[in-house]
Amino acid sequence: MIRTKSLILSIFLFVAIIAKSQTSGNIQLTNNGVAPVPIFALGKPAVLTSATIRKGKFYFNPEFNLGIDAKPWTMFYRAGYYLVENKKWTIGIAANLNWFFMKRAPMINNEEYQVQRYGSVELNGQFRPTKNQTLYFSYWRSDRLDKVGILYEDFVNFIYAFDQIKFGNNIVNTRPSFFYLKDYKWVSGFFAAQSTTYQKQNWPCNVFLTTAWPISDMPGTSFTWNTGVNIPF
């Protein structure tokens, strides 16, 4: 009974926060399901969903990613706080709890997926030198919460965005990036990537292309790419 009352109270509080908060998000229909660290991919068509609920300097960012067959792939729950926010700079910290559903082939003990849980801390920032250009930088540290999965991961990422590039009445955004990734006992090295979106006037969505490739030869890594449709809300 106590648990039921607590759950009902939590739901009411959550609804109250949302009612007075700014909410935005997007849904992506993709051919390959590339992850936020773009050398990882589902390897088949996927649906990627993300939302951001913000109140003051606090925000909550859930993400649900699944295959086109509706089977789970990853789930993220990120809670963050903006330390600095002005015309030129935005700097924030966040904690992230995430689940990765690794498909077993063949199944073990009638279990189709092995669930791996990770906890992450993040430092994220933006610097805006001009109206339509932004430097994004971030550091993520992830540690496994169970006995399965990668022991830890360090991810350092730099993105320089060129936004609102006009071609007639159409708009192109392009974001070249450079990042370092270290996954314990698997891969360690530097990568290059880019993400480009194209939107025609009056379209309710945009189309995108992302690519990533290792700069040096690292076993277990290769060129990845992803394209699809992004629907913001």
C-alpha cells in the first residue's frame, strides 16, 4: 500500500513538473541505428527517440532506441544541470544511467538478450563564436554496474557545427567532429565523424547522413554510416 501511494505521488509530481517545463525531442527512422558514440551501430533499421524536459537550469533527457522490429537496443536516462549559460557559453554536468541489450546468438538459457547496465558522468559544453557556428565539447566517463559488459569507457568529443546554411529556400546543417574513445581491453584511439542534415522549406522533418571512421588501424573498428529521417517535436 505504501509503495502504491509513493508511485501515485511520483506520477503526480512528474506530471506537475512537465506541465510547467519546456519539452522538446525528436524521432529518427534510420537504416543502421548509429549510437551517440558513432562507431557503435545496431546494424539494421532502427527507431531512435529522444526527449528533453527542462525546468530552470535542470533537465531530464530520456532516450529509447529499438530495432524496426520493436525489440530493444538501448535506453538512456540523463539528468543534468547547467552551470554556465549566457550568450557565448553553455556548460553543464550530467549523470546518465543506461542499458544496452546485447543480442545473444545463439540464445542462452532461453534468454534472447544480455542486459548490460552502465552509469556515466558527463561534462558538456558549447561555445558560440558566431550566430550560426557552435563548438561543442564533452567528456563522458562510463562504468559498468554489473559483472558483464565493458569495464569502463572514456569518451572525449569535439564538434564544430555550421548551422542554417541556406541553399535557396532550403537549409543545411553540418557538424564535423573529432573524438577519442577508450573502451577497456577493446579499443583505444582517435576517430573522425560528421553529421549533415538537409531540410526543404515547409518540410516538417529533415533527412540526415552520419559517418564515422577510425583515423588509425584499430582491430574491431571500421567505417560506419547511417541515414534516415528526423522528425522533431
